[in-house]
Amino acid sequence: MLLLAVDTATPAVTVALHDGDSVVAETSQVDARRHGELLLPAVDRVLAEAGLKLDAVTGVVVGVGPGPYTGLRVGLVTATTFGSVLGVPVHGLCTLDGLAYASGLDGPFVVATDARRKEVYWARYDDARTRVSEPSVDRPADLMADVTGLPAVGAGALLYPEVFADARGPEHQSAAALAALAAEKLAAGGPATEDAFLPPLPMYLRRPDAQVPKNYKVVTPQ
């Protein structure tokens, strides 16, 4: 097994290789505006560090969000293209699940990432492997009843300490954690393995920031 994991649903452009037992190589760079520019060089770096070629990859893992439109689609398009070219499966995982897994927390907690517009993408977990709510996007102040008294992981939690009083790291997504979670699910085997993953499609939760102006004038040919 050699999994190539990528995630661009947050400001972190993160890539990792996992051989089924451990992370072979990983790299992350936080830059919310350069996902398209940074991702492929990051893939090249981890392959070079591991001394491997792209054709050694047996599966691709990709964070499907939730996340902003532009950054999220960079990772998904890249992952699905690799899967198609290599003829290997593409396994989608919720980006929040990667942060939860990296936290290593045993009891109930919350993961929250920055959704911009003074909102967060968030979900509740019973432990690092068990999400108990669907990912949502909300204003932090509207979550007081849901998150009070719970540890909170992620950049969204750190941005709003008045709501997430017990905010902590990891702050940013890690493809290494995403790959390790995927490897664990694949190793479990059985008929439920396919259900353990999401299709490699974007989880937006809301409309993209860029929209057609309201007074846009349609020009028709004469």
C-alpha cells in the first residue's frame, strides 16, 4: 500500500505519503491564496523525499471539505486526476475528521475551521475517530449551547476564544493524519470499507463567494 494524501480545504496546502504502516513523507505550507501554485510542487517534494515515483501510488486520499470553493476544488481536481491517470481508487474523507484524528482526544470535543464571513465549519466528536454530527457552517455565537464546556480543535476555535473557551491544537489540517486515518480504515477491511469513505466531491455547505452581480446585463447577439 502507498497512499498519496492531499488536502486544500483550509489555508494549509498539505501532502503526505503513507505506506500502510507509517507516514513516509509529508509537507505542509499555510497560504490561503496559493493552493493551485503550491500543491503540485508539494507532491513532487514528498515523492522525492521518499525516493519514489508517482506510479508507485496505489491509492489517493483527499480531504473533501468543508472548505471555501476555490481552495477546496484544487485538491479535489488534482486527486481525481491522479486517480484517473494511475488507475487507482480515490478515497474522500471529511477534512474535519483529519483534524479530529490528529488531536488524539478520547472524550467529546469539537472541531472548528475558519469559514470566513465570521463563520466556522464545525462538527462534534465523541473521540478522535467518531464524528457524531454532520459538518455545518454557523456563526460562532450561535453555537454556545453546542460547544460550551467542550475542548475545541482547529483554527476556527482559536479565532473565537469567547465561544470556544478550551481551544487547542492542532490548528491546521495535516495530510499525514488524513492518510493515517485512511490507512486505518482500509486495514480494517470487510464489506464496510467502501462506506468508510466519501466520494471525491466538494463539501461546500454554502454558495461560493464569487457570484454574478445582481445588475449584470446580458448582451444578446443582433
